[in-house]
Amino acid sequence: MYSNHPKHEQLIANLEKELILPKDGLNPIYTQLEEYAAESNPDTIQQGFLKDLQEPFQTLLSNYSRTITTIAIDFPVFFKSFSSTKKTVMVCAMDSLPPIPTSPFWKDKKVDFKENIGFWAPFSLIENWQNPTGSMKTNLPFFRALLQEYNLYVTDIYKVFFRLETQNGYTTSNALPSYTNLCDTDGLNIHGKIVAKEVEIVNPVAIITLGNAARNTLLNLNTIPQYPVGWQDDVQSYLWGESTKIIASPHISGAANGAKSAILKNAMYSKLEGDYQNERLAKICIQKLRSLENT
């Protein structure tokens, strides 16, 4: 299932140019992600360094050097459909941050929280699909349902994640306007610039956004003025550019159960079956996409 995208080298070049360029490039990292997906070997994925980041990421994060901690990048991943199809859906979200520095997760791990960058995959989708644990148990049904009909390219709206230590705990990077509005030397939002190139390369039949951040950021960057509305009883539809469809859904995390509930109870979707909330949510997204493709 996990595989390199057919245009892997173009996607790699985009990330190396705009996001991060380790000494040996990103291809070894993707090889390690692939090996992990095949073997679930937790020792195979190396870490990056703050100095490897491209501008403007490096300067911004360096400015926070006194309080920055737990820096991470979830690299986009591609999965082939269970069926024979050339159609790819891009899933764009704002994935969760790595555990806080005091978490038992870091026990026996050698990490410099201010210099090292953890490399991983969105939603931990390279973990064991046969025996999912933790959040994978609830997240995986969403992706499994989509893979029945589409290839999946899963990416994040914000490409680097980090925390700042405060007197009351931590502030996350997605809460910092200086980061979410970060621009390159041409005045372009760097997050949108990277994602726009991904859309161009992947050429998905649709983009499914999960949560407010991914939806709102894409719409704010769009060439067609559109304004997000609050969640009601259906997933939402927009456009990226002139023709790429956006299906906007609440996030699949448990924190978004309230936003998902009215959609899942919508009588229009009463015949959609599924053992899990997120499985039914994926089928709702598929049904919405079908209806848009037929209009």
C-alpha cells in the first residue's frame, strides 16, 4: 500500500528547495519511512537539524531558540488504492504535534529538543495497519475507506511543527501568526507555496481538508475568493484554483466529535454503513465527491 508517488522526485525537489535539505537529501529519509512501514522498525528513521531548514523557516525558528522545543516534520506520504485506479485524492490536515519533552515517549531517546527535528509521517500512517494501536485505531478506518476507490496523497498544511515553552506550559506553532503567516522573500505564504506545488504535481481529483486550519488556510490562499462557514450538518465543498474540488470535513480526531456528529446524523447519509465514525465520514466525503463529479 505505502509507496512512492509516481512523481516522487518532483515532490522531493519541492520539499528540498522550500522546506529542508539534509546533507544527503530527502531520498534516504523516504527510504527509511518505507522500510519502517514494511518492518515497523523504530530505529530506522534518522533525525534532522535546525540548520538543515530552508529560509524563511530557519530564521524564524532560530529567533525562538531560547524557548523552542520538540521540532518535527511529517513528510507527505502516498498510498496506492486497493482498487485499480489512476484517481488520487489529496488529504490535507494539520496533524498533531509530537509528545511534550516530559513524556515517557522520549525515555532512552537521544534528542536535542532545540536542534533536532523529528521526521515522521502524517497520522502515523506508516505504523502497523494489521494491529493498529492508539489513535491509529480511530484514524485508520477513514483512510481505509478512501483507499477503496482512490490513491491517497496525505500531507500537512503547516510543514514544520514546534512548541515554545511558556510560564504556563507550551504554545504550539499553529497558534503563532508569525508562523502561520510566514512568507518568503516574494511575499508568498510559504506554507501555501509548498502545498500549491504539491497540488500541481499530484494533480488530485479532489483535496479533502480535515479541520479548520487546513480548510481556512487553503481558502485564504486561493485564487478564487471563498469564505469558510461553521460546521453544520454536511461536509463542505469549495474550489482550489479554477477546477480542483475541495471537500472540507471536520478533523478525524476525537476532539472534533462534536463537529462531526451532526454530519454523521444527516438523514441523507443514513444508508452509509460503517463500524467507525471516521469510516462513515470518509464515505460521506466520497459521496459528496461523486455528486460534484457528476455536476
